[in-house]
Amino acid sequence: MDLDFLNRLDFHIIKLSLSNIILMKKCLLFICLPFFSLSVAAQTKEPLQLNKTNIKQVVKALTLDEKVKLVVGMGMHIPGASAGLLPPNDPEDDKITPKVPGTSGRTHAIDRLGIPSLTLSDGPAGIHFMDLTAAKPKYATAIPIGTLLASTWDTIMTKKAGEILGREAKDYGIDIVLTPAFNIQRNPLGGRNFEYYSEDPFLSGTIAAAVTNGIQKYGIGVSVKHFAANNTETNRMKLNTIVSERALREIYLKGFEIAVKKSNPWTLMTSYNLINGTYTSESKNLLTDILRKEWGFKGLVMSDWFAGQNAATSLKAGNDLQMPGRPDQVQTIINAVKNGSLAMSDLDESVERFLNLVVKTGTFNNVPYSNKPDLKGNAAVSRTVASEGMVLLKNDHALPLSKSSTVALFGNASYDIIAGGTGSGDVVKKYTVSLDEGLVNSGFKLQQNNKSAYENYIKSEKAKKPAPSFMDVFNPFVIKEMEVKNEIITASAANSDVAIITIGRISGESKDRKVADDFNLTDAEKQTLKTLSESFHAKNKKVIVVINAGGVIETASWNQWADAILMAWQPGMEGGNAIADILSGKVNPSGKLTTSFPVSYIDVPSSKNFPGKQLPLKEGEILDPVMPTYPAEITYDDDIYVGYRHFNTNNIKTAYEFGFGLSYTQFEYSDIKLSSSEFKDKITATITIKNTGKTAGKEVVQLYLNAPSVKLKKPSEELKGFAKTKLLQAGESQTISFTLTPGELASYDSNISSWIAEAGNYTIQIGASSLNIKKTKQFHLAKDLVVK
């Protein structure tokens, strides 16, 4: 600026004193110099780039098209997948090479603002890659399925399983792992029950929080799923779940609430189904009112893959990210903003939540990745976790086996173990250890004729398997069980010390199980087991059944033929070694059931209407070629009485009750104490557990609560606490403590939309299962307590 003009002011006109002129010069300098500085800065200012402190500024800088790109994924990029099976991606997106090929999804990048593309991978039982063209596939550790993890009843152990996923995701450059999955195992035929934890929401939510903490420890986000009431695979994309508000709150949402509050997951995934007529991904009540306002969830909400109906409606409800993303969803959102049916503020809010996620990720923070996970070390952890969650259902002096035993091994799965379920929960693993290998590794001898026969049969049958296809996700190749001739069984009884038969079952995404030949044994399996029992028992030799399945099967009709039954679940890639660890006594079984085993399927309260009623197609409606889904509905008329809540309350006998599991030792419960006989803000219960046997072991201690039920009917007991002891040596004791807060006492009263703890006497029941209660103690609540 030319400052000389001040010296040329006409002092005759303005008649300023010299001191006033000096003052004016100073003022003008003060006013004008900042403008001079700003003009220079404007010429040298760096372009706006996303960081943790300028997210709102970046949102304002985005164009409408860019905002919409951020809330709609880039589609599925699966090398080798047949054309036409998946909805089309944006052609421009398909030109961009994925950072990690074969993963489940990715988000758009906005390079000009420093916003990178994120990589999302499935992962309930290990990091999931799907690349049908890879000459050298990426391998991951196949950990035990979710039900086995929960059957450990051990948050330390399940956190370690989560850490495997966190480490391997970090090693592969993945940002978000789509796990834990922990919908309620409402019915034993649920096709994805293997991914889920339990029929009980308290146990499910607590285990999910432990897994989440294990994964997020490594700077990897999770997506807890599927929110909510997604308990059926048949017609899952259009299934309307009709459920009472109380059952929804107490059974199907409670686990998610626990996980959100105990582990702060980075993201949450909505489910395919509708709840009472509204898609979960389009439910403002579910996503905004309950999840965010009531529970305080701060993270991002994404849809399940191809879920929902209207992307703009989803955004308005609080579903921030549409996955895997389709071009038509982009246009739907743009049109909605332009016509005013979607407020720009709603879109901005979702974009802001997305950017808050981005700045936490390894990709944004340039965290290096090796593509070389420690598969050997992780497999060792997986083996330990697997042995901790196997459940010994029966043991008539048959286990542990003598190390000098020669074993006659039967069943396809004995030689070709089922490590996990199918679909997005599957894992590309470098190897699997089957039971035959595990037994040999533990020093046992195998009856060779059986081994050769099964290996030859399995090899010849696998040769018939068609070339790998994307459809394998939904239609897995299954080998029919080998027929066993009676003379083979007779020869085995003469030349072996013990018989082991493995019953294998597999299920997965998009299909539910059947009662015949799945929940129930096949006629051939029953005949083989019966003949084994007669032949071996005639020579005073034992028969052991190993169940290698993702879910419950019927056991009551054949239980008497077996001397021992081990529920091994689907134990991951090291399963054979882990099973052998239990059978040999190297590991004392300590797993407990997280779901009830009914005597018969008809005893299950949801058996009458599972998997729902299929409705006719609307005029002009066509079926998806990959997931043919009809409109359907299912009514949850079991209400809050799911699993043991039904069986125990109504005194219906089970084959094995919720929480059941045997050990090679015995435990004594004593010295139960309460911190008070009157409930105020909380109450603490303590109990001492002593190993009274001769073998070191662990015990799962379970606390159930019986509550007053004058105003609201309640189950006879509900799980409110659990803990697993350390490895107790013979004669060693440990004291366990449980603290109950008002939340554990309360039930949901839909008449007043509140959680209420009813006044009266409460009974704490502590024991080894939901029926094997060892000690009880009462406390009193003086008046009704509104919890929230």
C-alpha cells in the first residue's frame, strides 16, 4: 500500500493536529497490513487435506457427487466371479485395482482432499479372501467358529482369538473386519448359527465385546453384525420379523447394547430382514433413537451387502454407508437431495461419521503392512482356544484315552475335518489338521485298514468336485458319508482298543438346516453307530462319538450307544490337534454349552413356524439369481422364552441343558456371600470354587437370577454373570466375585417404554449349569426401580 498519501492530506480541510495524523497512520497500518498478509498467504496456502481436526471443514468442501460417493461403496470386486451374478459396479470403479484383492468391499477415495479408499474384509472365523484366479492365494488363520469361542465362557481366551484377526488384518492392510457376528441362536436349524455365540444375549454380548477389544487393539475396526433379529437364512433378504417390543429389547437387542457399551466398536452392520414391517437399514427408531440416542453409539453404521430397499431412506434413518455399493444407489441419493426428500444435513452427518472412521484407519495413517502374518504363531493360539471351548457331553469311564491305545477311526470328518462353516464365514487356510493326524501327533496308533479306505474314498469323491465358483459360497460341495460294511467294523473291534466315530455337519450363508439327515442323524449313521456299539461292547471296548458340527444335533435317540460324546464344534484349522488334546487328557475339557440341546426338535418353542411363511411374489417381481429370496414373514411367538428360558421355565426335559459340560475332575462350591441383603445401587456376590478331584482343571461358574414376576412375567432364571476359574490344581481353591447393577435386575415394560426392576425378593443362583445350581442366596429390593 502507498502510505505517502497520508502526508498529502489537506490539513486545511481536516485540520488535524500532528498527533492525530500520527495516530491515523498507526490505525491504517493496523487495518491494512493484515489484508496484505492474507493476500500473500492466499497465494501460498496448501490445498485442503483431511486430518483429525478439520473434518467439518472437509465436509463443507465436498461436492454433492463426492459426498454421495463416500456413503456408497465401490461394489464387489471378486476376481474370477462369473459375469451377471452380482449387480453391476460403476465401470470407472472397476478400473481401480483394489488395495487388497479378494476382500469383501471397499469405499471410494477423494484424492483431492486426501480421503483414501478403505478395505473391508469378512472375518467371523478368520480373514476372508475370495480370489478365484489367484495362483498364490492369501492364507489366513482359520480360528474356531463363534459358538466354540463362546463355549469357552472365557473373555480372556476370546479376546486372544480376536487378536489373531486384528494382527492378520493389520498384516494384510485391511481396515475393517466384518465381525463379530452374534445374532441369537433362536432355533437349532439356523444356517449361520456357527457364526453366532449363544441363545443368550448376556453371554453373546459379553463374548462379542471381548472379540471386538481383541481386534481393535491393533488399530483395526470391527463391524458388529447383523443388527438385528437376523436369526433365519431362508428368504433372509425380504423376511419380515414380527416381534414384541419387549422380546426385541430383552433378547435380540440386548447383546448389541452390551457390546456397544463394553467395547466401542468402530462400525455396526444392519441386517437384511425387516422388523415389524421396516427394513432394519431404514429404521430410524432402531438406528437413531435406540442405537445412538439411548446407547450412545458414536461409530458408523453400514448395511449388509445389498441389503435394504432405498438408499436415501437408509441414510435418513442413520445407516451411513451402503455396501457394497451400486451405481443406482448413488443416483437415488442425489435425486433425493435435489428433490428435498433427503436433507443435505442428513447426508452431511453420515459423511462426517464416515470421515471420523477414515482418520482412525491404518490406510489413512500410512501404517505399513507386510502381507506376511505369523500364521504359525496364530495357529498355535487357535489350537489352544479350540480345546478350551469343546464340551464333554458324556463320559462313562472312556476318557481320557490310554496313550498306548490303537484307535479304529470312523466317519468322513475324522479324516477330512470341517474347520468352519460356509459363506462369508469361510477362510482360505494353508492346511487343516484332521482328527487322524491329531491322534497320530499325540502318539496314538490308528487301525490302518480304516484309514486307507476312508482316504481313498474321500480322494475319489473330491475329484468329482467342479471348478471353483463364486456360487460355492452358497452351494458348498459336500461328500456323502462313506458306507461302512459290518465286516470292517467286526475286524476293527478285534484289532483295536477303542472306536471313535466323527459325526460331521456343515451349514452356511443363505440356507437353513433341515431336521431330517441333518439335525437328526441319517439312518446310515445310526446303523453304523449301533453296529460299532454292539461289536466293541461285546469285547468290553469303548465307543466315542466326536461331533464336528456348527450347531446342535439330536443326541437323545443314540446316546446309549456311546460311552463318551465330545462336542468339538467346528474347531478351525488346528481342530484335529485340539480334539486329540482333549481325548488324550493333555487338556482337561472345560467348555460349557451356550445353547440348549433339545430331546426332540418339536420341543423347540420356535419349531412350529421356523423358518417362516413364504409369501407370493408381487406382479412383475423376479428372483435374484444368486440369493433367490421370496417375500416372507415369521412371528416370534416364543417372545422372551428362547432356549433355556423356555425349557427351564416350563420344566421341559432337554438332552443337555444350557451351561452344561463335564470335566475330568470335580469341583465344590462353597461360602456364598452377598455384600448386602438389601439392594441399593449394586450388590456383590462371592463364592469359592475348589478342585476336589485328582486332575488339574478349570470350572465355568454361572450366576442366574430369579426375579419377582408380579407385574411382568419372567423366566424362572436368567444368566446375569459368569467367570472361568484359572487352572486349579487338585485341592486348590479360587474365590469368584460377581457384581449386579440395576440393569441386570430390570425387565422391559413396553407399556411405559422403560426398564423396570420390580420390588421384592431376588434369588441369586450360582452353579455349573442352568439346572445344576450349587448355591443360592436372596436379597431384597424395597421399591420398584426405573433403570432407564
